[in-house]
Amino acid sequence: MDRKAIVRRHAVVLTGLNPRFPVQVGNGQICMSVDVTGLQSLPDRYPLPDPDGGRPGTLLSTQAQWGWHSCPGPAPADLLAVDPFPPPDNGAPRNGEEGPVLWHWYRTRQRMVPYLDAPALCTQDESALDPLVRTLRTDPHRLDLVRIGLVHLDRHGHPDGCRPVNAAEVTRTRQELDLWTGIVESRNMITGTPVRVRTACHPDRDAFAVRIEQNAPDSENGFAVRLAFPYGSRSWNNAADWTSPHRHRTLLAPCPDGVEIRRLFDHDADPLYHLRLWFGPSVRLERLGTHQLLLRTSSAVLDLVVELFPPSGEGQPDEPAAPAPLTVDGVLNASAASWESFWTSGAACDLSDSTDHRAPEVERRAVLSQYLTAIQGSGSQPPQETGLLCNSWRGRFHLEMHWWHAAHFPLWGRAELLERSMGWYERILPAARRTAAVQGLDGVRWPKQVGPDGSESPSHIGPFLVWQQPHPIYLAELLRRAAGPDRHNAVLRRYAHLVDQTARCMVDLCEPSPDGYGLGPPLVPAQESYAPFREEASNPPFEMAYWAWALAVAQQWRRTLGLPDEPQWEKIRRGMAPSPVSRGRYRAVATPDLDLRRDHPSPVYGLGLVPATGYLDPGLALATLRDIVEDWDWESTWGWDCPALAMTAARLGQRSLAVDLLTKPTPKNRYGITGHNRQSETLPAYLPGNGALLAALALLIGGWDGDGGTDCPGLPDDGTWRVRHEGFCRSP
């Protein structure tokens, strides 16, 4: 199989400005998006609308998994360290003079339990919320770290000696992202001057290399590089505030071959992060005001490396006392070598011999999704839904999406890329244990919408979701299955406590009923349109099946480790209450006379994402799937829904339907020229869609336990899909 040919036929090539799809370079931990100049020269031409109608942001950002900011005030962890007030007798929220209410009490089948509830919002405007609730929802927020742009030299027409590049001046564009090397080459004519820019990210250090070639350096027709630094923003999706220069400082100090920049916020004495600029002797650095720098050269080539460093601690590797200087050639070569290693390891599939007209697009999506998830979703934390392109929910990540973001890594033979974020679960164990204890549960209860500190965001949806709870068990099991004999025991030992503590909370979340052990109320299923009915919703089929499977896996881990079975785990797994059925199909929740046909069609995901357990009846699941296909509000579905439905169809033996669903032309199941699964103007990228596509293809091509051993068991066997593949790990 010629892997290089597969990858290179899907190189991203732009011949003009595309305001919805900037290209990106990154290493999983840090990422920079660039416009057609190869830098961030035209931020206004890549707008990111504010959902509340405020100042728009831009898709041209520089973000890192470690790059967060909090406004001065109480820390979320301190707010959540206060025990909730005792529940009122009638179960209503307490609104007395005791202080702001963070915890609201809900009645389960057996007792009263506190939840971090918040009012439902019609928009993203949160100004009416209690200030402490707002703090928990907005701090910390992800920060846009630096803007690096190309500017005209203009000594006479502008007081700074430079002026921005205008998009109308940029012509004869040809920009190519070479996926095989991770290098972006941008060629343009700018006001009649040919300019070539090469951009890349170092694979192991959070550094970007830029090489600018021009034929009119340090003249009125020449160009320079401007660096600008913003303050943090509490906006829902804009990670930069350019209107508060007094709230932060940018301090410079010389270092060998360049300069060090320290970034201090909110009168703190220690920097929130810092940068090192490496450049040659021909480059001159000038300061432009409080938070801008200009780099210019008398040479025809301007070489610049920008390396960024997180604050000390934060679960990051220690920074060397004196990091070795980096060169542009060194970064370009390291990028090329790393990406070649990436593409030649792990799984690959070649669909070029297929005659189905959809095959080329499926292959393109697969290649680009591998690149995008690697540069944005393989870092030290679970990624936000928009990756490192721009903010959504202020940069916070949603743990129920972590499976879609990262489960494909071990299935495609790259388990190490998932392992990078699994350590985050271990780091927030105290916060998750605290949540469980406050709610009277054993073990750890995982949050839903969360930042790096593990503090839950108050919401009328998030704290009531449960399907993120089994994810660490599933992800750990995928790592165990992917580990070779030399690492199998090490994986078991590392994640045994995580699996155990997760399962213990799952057991306590199940409460007995006349029909067996059930989930909720209160509860919001994966089909979040049922959120208004969270006080009565219970026993959703997807979550119930997931519970049965994950508890069985956790029990098997105990046996493999030589530990005795937990009898209660087995009792609950075997005694789960049946999920609701009406008219021969599964219903989303056990709530009479309530059947919503929008949002995630999750009733069938308990036999798709979740392997067969015997809990769901295949005949009923197939009838439910067919009913969904015939009658659903497809515009309301999300980018991971079509791949998830394809997984269900494949496990039910519906091969043609699986491909139909995987490629269904719904509004949110489309992938742009860069591979991003755009959802809307304010969600211009959606990494769960990219990851779901890869997880579904791993199932359809690589197979699953009990698939009969046939090749590509989830693809049609009518001869239209001829697939060469290697390196896939079988799904459970």
C-alpha cells in the first residue's frame, strides 16, 4: 500500500482566500491557524461571529491545551469546596439569606441529591446569572496566546513604520498544506511583490517556524512580521480581548539568538506564560506600543521561530532551564520527519479501487480527520469541541465528547495519542471524588462541561448527563486491547484505579425500582432535547446498555488483576431495568406520552458505540433505527450522529445502510476543504465529527468482536467497495 500517495492526493490547496476554512499547523498540544499569507495577517477576513451579537472574533488564533486565563476573583475550586446547604423540606431551591445558591436539590427514587443546576438560557448571554454561577461557567477560559502577522513596511505613511496587509492587495494565491510533512507553503503577490512563506510546528516543542522570502527587504516595498498579544476574554467563542491593554503586561529580556517575552496578567508577579523568539543576526526587533513587536530584516529571507511555554506546574513537563535554540530548518525537518512517521505507522485504508461514487470523499475525510485530530485532540487534556481553531463554550471541553474525540486513536493503531489525555482524569480525581461525595456516591463522578481544573459548570443540562461516566472504562479498555504483550500489564496497573473508582460511582448511581436497577431521575439523556424533563426522565436505552457493558468490563479487569469479583456490580449489571418500548421501538426515556424527534437519535447507540451485551434486543434496535431513518429532524442532528448511526447499522448487519448513514448529506455532516466538520457560523469546526468518522470507519473496516471474521464487515459486499487496509485494531 502506497501510504504517501494516499495522503498526498488529499493535500489542502487554496487558490484564494476562504474565510471559513483557514489551514492549521500543530502538534496536539498547541496549534496555530493561518490565512492565505501563511500567517495571521488578515484576521478580519476570517470572522467568528459572537452568538450574542457582540464584537466578532477571528478564526486566526494561537491556542494551547495549557493556555488558560481566569479573571480576578474567587477560584472555581474554592467555590465548590463549600458544602451545599441541607435540602429544604419541599425540595425547592433554597433562596434565603444564607448566600448565593450553587447547589439545587433534586429527588431521586430514594433520596434528595444536590446538583449544580442553572437556569436555561435562550442565548449565550449570561449577564443575568448569579455572579458566582457565572464564575463557574466562565473561569478559567482558553486564551489566544499571540497573533503573528505579515505587515507592510511604511516609514512615511504610518507612525509605527508599518501598516496592515489588505486582502485586496493579495493576489495570485497558491497555498498548500502538505499533510505528509505538516508544512504550509503560501505563495502570493502582495502589492506586486512576490512573497513566499513556509510555516510549520515542531512535533515535540510548542514552537512555530516561519520563513518569509521576499525580493524587497527593508524597503518601502518590503514586509515585516508583527506580533501582538491580547488579554483573556470571557466571551463564549472569542478568546482574545484587544480592548484591555491595562490589564496585562508584555515584558522583554534578551536571550542568546533572540529575546524572551514574559506575559503577566491582572497585576500578578509571575508570568501566565512566556515566549522565546529565535532569529538570526540580520533581524531587528522593535517595540510598537504596549503589546506589539515588529521584526524586520535587511535580508531577502526572514527566519523566525516562536516558542511558547506554559506556567510552571499545571501538569506540564518541566521546561529546560535554558532551552536549546531552534532554527527554522530544524523545525521544518523535525515536522517532516514526525509526520512521515505518523503516516507510516498506525492504520491506513486505500479506497481508490472502489467504484462507489462516495468512496473518494470518504477517503478524503478520513485522511484530513487524522491530521486534524492529531494536531488538536492528542494533547494533555481532552479537547474542546472546536479543537484549537477557536473557542466554543469559552474553550471548555465536554467529557461526553471525549470518546468521539479520541477513541479512534487506539483503533487506528495510535494508542499513545489517547494516552496523552488520560492522565488528566488522574489529575482531577480529587475534584471528581468531591462531586461524588457531595452527592452521597462512592468513587468518582466525572463532570460534563469542564476546564483544566476539573470544576463542573452549572447548567440545566451538563450536571444531569451521565453518559460521560463510563467513558474512562471504555477508553482504558481500548488501550488495554491495543497494548502489546510487553505493555499489557502496565496498562492494567496504570488505569486499574481509574476503572475501579468510575465503576463504584456507576453502581451507586443505579437505584432499585420494581423493574430492576435504573438510572434517574433526575437525568438528561444523550438526546439533550429532554433536558426540560430531567426531573422525570429515566432509563434511557443507550445509557442503560452502556452501564451494563462498562460494569462487565470493570469486573473483568478485577479478574485479570487477580482480585475477587464485586458481587454488587454483577447484581446490578444483570438486574438493569428494561428500557422503555412503545410501538415496537425503543423510546429515549421512560416518560409517558413524550416522544421528541430532534437532536441526537441516541436510543440506538446502545448497540453501536456500545457492543452487544444482551441488554438491547437487536430486532427492536433495528426497528428503532429504521424508524429514525424514516422520521427524524435531521437538521437538528450533530456531526457525530451520522457516524454513530452507521456503527449501529453495521453491528445490526445493515451494511448498505451503514454507508448511507455515514455519508448522509445532512447540514452538519459535511466536511470543508480543510476537513473541518463545520456545524454553524459560531461552531466553524467540530472535532467530535472528525473523530466519530474515524471511529466508525475503524468499525466498518477493521471489524469488531463477533463480526464473523469477514473482511470489512461494515461495508457493502456487492463489489462496489474494494478496500486495501492495514493496521486497524478490532473494536470491542
